[in-house]
Amino acid sequence: MLSALLIGQRSVSQLLPDLGGQRTGISSLQFLKIGVGARGCGMGESMVAVADDISSLYWNPAGLVLDPDNGIMVAHSGWLVDMQHDFLGASYHVTPDDVLGLSVISLRTDDMPVTTETQPFGTGAYFHYSDLGIGATYARRMTSQFSFGVTARYVEEDLATLKIQTVLFDLGTHYSTGLGSLRLGVSVTNFGSDVAPHGEATLLDGSTVSSFQSYSPPTQFKFGLAFEPYQDDDQHITTSVQLNHPNDNAEDFRFGAEYAWSGWIRFRVGLRRSIGDAWFDKSQRSADDYSFGVGVASPLAFSNVALDYSFTNFNVLGAVHRLSCSMTY
């Protein structure tokens, strides 16, 4: 029995080796990995098979067609080290089976003083850091069970005199198996060519550098399953599990659950575990591990409005609070 367990553990290790140490730090544009919307983040970002609202513009573009309504969503989080992260998304049904979407992602800092080796208290000049992503999405329902979506996103990163500009793509599919509520989601995000900064940096001796090494974007492959283990006319529970395969870190699992009661209040919880982590202990390999959230929804005369909040624990850097608001019509 012990031998069988050891063989099974070795087989899993070979299938999903812990390559995080070898791959860490090899990609750029890290802001694209920050989750958007309090609903998805409250569920531990296990959303590739769950997303069926405007937040699908980020999680899985194929899910955009699952929402029968048009809508708008805004989300904000006070990100780590006093940065501000914002998301704006909108969707419009061209036909019942074709949806167009537009999204904007922003990460920025306040102005900061320029310091050098010889002027550590500031030169009198200021700079700022900012990221911007503008995406256009198309999603289509091919059959009653299968849909796909694609996003083309213009990305810009600005750091003082240096700038990165490129176009990246997200591809996603969503499939309802017909076995109860079981559904599958698959996506490849931030797919594109390597990028390098352009601009000119001045060194301490007065010389300038204008040629820089290129890095890949933070491409991720995501595969997820979701289903409702319990549901009736007044309440339901949604559960989700997702495997992420990033190009710049170890694989990780995401687990999420959402309890909805009477159509107007929802409670959420999520967990992240990287390959090599203990299942029931503090994560030693992930920046964040657990999350939870709550949401309320109410119909208005012209729209359905949902307000959501989530909390994500970061082991070393503290916690992140997110707020989002969506309206459908």
C-alpha cells in the first residue's frame, strides 16, 4: 500500500513538476495577472468555467455570451504598496448569439520623486509608473452547449522615460457537458510576442542606454470545472476548481465556492495552492492564498444592479480589498 502511494505521488510530481524556481521572473507586464472584479477574486480567481457576466472580459471571453443582458461594470482595488488598480468593462449583444465587449485595465502610482546614487533625497524631479490595457472582445455561442471568445488587447507600460507597447490576445472556450450543471472552461491569456522597453535611460556617469532585453508576456493556460452540488428555487451553491499553467511560475490550483440565497445575496470563499504546497497549511510558494467575499443584487426600474466586495490575503505584503459594481439592462 505504501509503495502504491509513493508511486502515485511520484507520478503526480512528474506530470506537474515544480518549475516555479526555474521560471520565476522571465516575463514582463505583470499587471495583466491581477484579477478583476470582487466576485471572481472572492472565489479565489477560479473563474474560467464560472464567469458568465461582464467580468468574463478578463476571466474567459467565451463566458460573455452566457449573460443574456447588456451591461457595464466598474471595479476598484487599492493594490499593494499604495498602487491603484481599476477595471471598466461593457458588453453589447449584436444578436442573441453574438456579443461585443470593451474593457480597460489600469494600474498606476502617484507621482514619486526621482532619486539617484548621489541625490538619495530627490533631484527635484518626479516620475510615475502606470500600466494600461484596452481590450476589444468578440464572443459567439456556436451551439446551445459550446461558446468561444477572443480578446485583442493593446497594452502599454510606462515607467519614467521607458515605455512598453504591444498587442496581446486572450482565447477562451466554454462547454456545458449536459451532465447536470457540470461545465468546462479553457482559456489562454496574454498570448503574444516578446516585448522590450523603448526609450532612453541615463546612467550615473551621464551615458545613456537605449537598448534593452526583451521578455515574454505573462501567458497562462487555464482549465477549470464548475458545477452546482445543490440548488433549488431559493438558493444554490456553485463550486469550481481550476488549474493554471503560467509561463513564469509553478502551476497552481484554484478552488472557489459561492452560496446564493433568494437571488439577492451571495457569499464566496476561495483558496490557492501552488504545486509543492501543503494542502492544509499556510502557502509557502504563493504570494496570496485564501480569499472571501460578499455580494448583493437588486432590480431597479431600468436595470439590475450588483455590488460586490472581496478580501484577499497576501502572506507577506498584507491584504487587498476589492469593490465592484455592475449594471445590466
